[in-house]
Amino acid sequence: MDEELQLNVPLLRRRVPNLTTAAREAGLRAATVSNLCTGKIPVGRAEVRTLVALASLAGCSLDELIIRGSGVRMIETGVKALDLLAPVVRGGTVGFVARPNMGQLVMLAELMLRMKKRGFATVFWDPQSDISGVELVQEQSEFSHSAKEDVYQQIVELRGEKDILLGVDRSKVLSGELLSLRDRLKEVGARPITIALVDIKCEAADDDNAYGPLDTLWRFDTDLISRGIYPAIDPIGSTSTVLEGAHLDAVHLTTQQAARKLLRRYRELRSLVTVLGAEKISDSDLLLYQRGERLEAYLAQPFYVSEPYTKKPGEWLTLYDTLADVKRILDGEMDTTEPSELFFKGRLEVTS
């Protein structure tokens, strides 16, 4: 990870609970403050008066507000399940672990599309395979090359101006070409490269170390696939190093921990309900089961690349919208809402 300047978001949010309102009252644009907190706007590009105003609101010095850390910071994808439970690490490596026909290439294509919307340059190291789904990734990638030298030159050309998302097949890991590319790119420097590793042939679905060390792991789930729930990311088996230490603000950390705990219990109860029926579990467990069912339905989300097939427009949710919605489900505000009303949609409707 490259060391970089970043806002001490946990400190800021702890000292200024209603940050949006406080920022607006201080004459700052709420969108600018939000983008600084999520990393969409690098601290180095922020106006000095904005940083001074934020430090004043938090009652701290600029040295306390702006920290030089390891650079471990998430990239918002706008995908609820990913941003909540297994965030992409900026400048890190995310691994997709799946069996055939579980949608990993659709996920990579969607990630390419979403990162282009974020202003990333997207590069696909084309394995030149005729496996279905590769062409979709090619279509959604801004640049696609099959030769390592071409990939290298493309990244060198782009990296001074933009963050880069590089899609790579596992074959490039096994051949050693990815390691060689990374070593050469260390000499170039500049902005971070985030790598998305897929196993196009799905040969390592049972391998606990399919790609070596990862910053984010997305494990695709057969049960979700069988019930038509997409993205089919295992909420228990998928994880990210962003969830460790002090890399998340307190609201995100506590919400994702509570959500994961509920979904784990829901899965335990679901097998009992399937065999014995809901009437055989206690009232307290039934409440947890029903909330877990609603949360699972809410985390299903339509993708932009799937619009021609689902006939549903793709949805992008900000992290803080996702956290607010999940908290409403966890707190029981949606207990009278049918799970089907939460399924495959975007933001929950806010009633006055």
C-alpha cells in the first residue's frame, strides 16, 4: 500500500455527529465533505479553507484531522452487500472465488462499469478465453490487452492521472506474470492500482488460498444462486482487511458486525425452518429469522450490466444510505414489511 494523506474520519464523525448539517452551517458543500470522507476527493485536492473549517468543527488541529496512514481505505462500489460486508481496498487486491455459472464475470464487468463511473481507468488483462462472460468484461473495460508489455505500457500511461482497476485471470498469477508486472510497476510509482482477480475456469473454488494474500475476498454462495439472489456474495465467508483495526468509521464497523451476526443466525435458523417449520422455533428466534430474511432480500441488487436481462435499472447506493437502511432493518423498523418488497431494489422508501 502507498502511504497517503487521509482524513481522520472516525475522529471527525465522533466529534461532529451530524456532520452534514454542521458542514452546511459552516458554509461547506455537504457533497464535498461526503466525498472527502469516502475518499472520492483526495485530501491533497481539497481546498485549505475546507480542511480548516472541518478541523474547527471537530475542535482539533489539522495534524489531528489529516493523518498519514497505510492507505487502507475502501472504494465505494455502490453495491450494498460489498460496501457493507466486504469492501474493496483502494490499491489492494480483491479475489473472486466461485464455481461455474455463479456470476463472477458478471460481477467483474459490473465492477469495471462502476469504477469507470467513479473516474477510475479500467484495464482488463485479457486471457484470450472463449469462456462465456469474458466478452462482457471486455465491453465494460476501458482498455483491454492480452500481452503483459501492453498492459504495463497502458498503466504507465494512465497512472499519473487516475487510479486504476486492473482485472486479471488466475492464470497470470500461476504463471508469475502478475508478480513480474507488479515489481516493474513499483518503480513507476504514482496513483494506486487496485487488482481484481478472477478464476475464469473456476478451478480453485475449494482452495483456501487460490490467489495468495488478498485484501478483499468475495466468496460466491451456491445457496444464494439457487434462490436467485444476486449478487451471490456469501455474507459470512466474504471479508476485507478494511474491517480490521481502525480503518472504518464506528458506524460502519458496528453496523456490519451486527448485520453479519444476524445473517449468520438467520442461516442457522433457516435450515430448521425449512425442515421443521417456523412454528417450531421460539418467538425470539422467529423475530431474528424474519429480520434476517428481510436483510438478505434488501442486499439483493440489480446491476447495470444485467439490465437487458432483468429489465430492471441498475441501482447505486451510497455507503451511508446503505448503512442507514440496514440499521432500520436491524432496529425492527421494517418488521411489518414483506421481504418481497425489499428484494432486488435500491434504497428503502423513507416514510415521514
